[in-house]
Amino acid sequence: MKKLYLDFNVISYLRSGLHPALTTAFNDAAKAQLVVFSPAHLEDIAASAMRDGTAPSITKAEIEFLSKIAGRNALRPVTRDQVDLYDESPQDCYARVVDQYDNNEWAERMEAAVIADAHDKPTGSPKQMNNIPPVDILGNIVYRELIARALYAAELISKDEQVEALFWRFDDLKNRFSVLEASVSLAANMLEKMGYYREARSKSRARLHDVSHIIYAAYCDTFVTADEKLAKKAQAIYSLLGISTQVLLDKKFVAQVSPPLRATKVPAIEGCSQVLHGLSLVTSPVLACELRACSDS
């Protein structure tokens, strides 16, 4: 069954009940696709609770709504290299994320450093780079070479694999999650440095979660987001790494899934179901948390 992955902003729109066309499209899509969640979704919720002081009632409602639309369809790494569809509730995943949340402080500082470097020492500007199509922005083989060198320096691939890595596609990466995660993170950092839909300095924490969503959505057939910057960067990274996931903005998702909305009552949501900073790597706190859970089980 095909898998549908929603960015957290899309989930928030659905939960609000203020976007009837999106709700209708989601209900239609959920009849034929399996809606999944990942630790990245619970990271979004935890960040609001731990950093922004979101009320516990709102946090509870967000987790319950995620359970409503995605059930126990969790995407998570069960080993260092294997990501599986796992039978787990969003609440259990959230508890694990919160338990390890202190690890995020270091990751958030590193992410802020990446964004600061992209602004202070850019190799390009958004005005110049944003006109380039996503499929072309990382088309030069040099970007593959830089990623391969960084993977080798981080001891994620062997010396001999550096040449092979230039031609790897998703089938070569899907069972090597640590390599996929690092490759996506490095490519995302390149895009920031180049100025491709660069994030504001204040958005470094949000960007950390965005990259995690790009990583997990790679294991799905469709990734829907309401964030144009995220969509463009996901498309660029997926093109570079040979990932076939279709990336859709929410409005295009609505147009693709549902016919024009008529003046009818909208049904309720159905219960379906890092751093390229001198070429150094930072393992995301989401992955670190998941791997610890795997080793403990």
C-alpha cells in the first residue's frame, strides 16, 4: 500500500478544521494510502512544549489528532540502518522523544551555526539561486563528490565506496539509514550555503525538524507540505539522491486528489488507519533517540 506523509503544518491545518478543501482531499487520499508518522512529528510537538511553553492541553490534542489520522503507523529506525513501519502509538513515541530531549540543545546550536554560516559566508544568494529548478540546483557531480568525501570522513562508508556513492540512488540507500540521513543533511546544508530558499536566522530550529521530515518522507510515496521553501529543497535533495517521493504543496495536493469543492458539508477527518559546515556531520537527536530505544529493546 502506498504511504502518505504529511508535514506537521499540514496536520495543523487539518486539526484546525478551517481548511475544508484540504480535509476533503485528505479523506479521499487516506482511502487508498496509508498515512504514517515519524519521530520528526513528535519532535515538532515536543519542541513547542519544551521550548515555547505550549499548554499541555494543546500538546495532548496534537498527539491525539496525530493518532486519529495516522493510527499506530510509525516509521522509525529499528537498527542503525533499517527503517520499518512499526506498530507504535504517537504517545509512546512522544514519551521517548521527551525523555531524550536534552540532546536537542547541542543539535539546535549546531543547526544555528549552519544557518549563521550560510548568511555570513554565502556562496550564492536567494535572488540568484531561487530561479533554478529543484532538479537542476544540485545537478553538478561535484555535490555528489562532496557528500561522498564527507561520508567517508565520518566513517559511514569505506574508501572504496566513495566512487560507488557518486551513483547511488534510493534503492542503494534505503537499507543504510545512517548514510541516507547524513546524505540528506549534507545536501540540505549545501542548499542553505548556496542561498537556495535559505531560511532566516531565526528559523534554525524549524529547519532542523524540516530536514528530519525530508529524511523520513523519503520512505513514502507522497510528501505534502504547506511550506514552499521546504518543498523546493525536498525536491532538490530527492532529485540528487534518486528518491522517487512525490513532493506536493497542500494546494496542489488538493487539486490533484479532489475535484473542485462544491457547497456541501465537509466530512470529518477519517481515522485512517548535519552539518555541511566544513563538511562535518551531526547526527540528528531524533535518530539518536530512536537508536537508543532500539538498543534498549
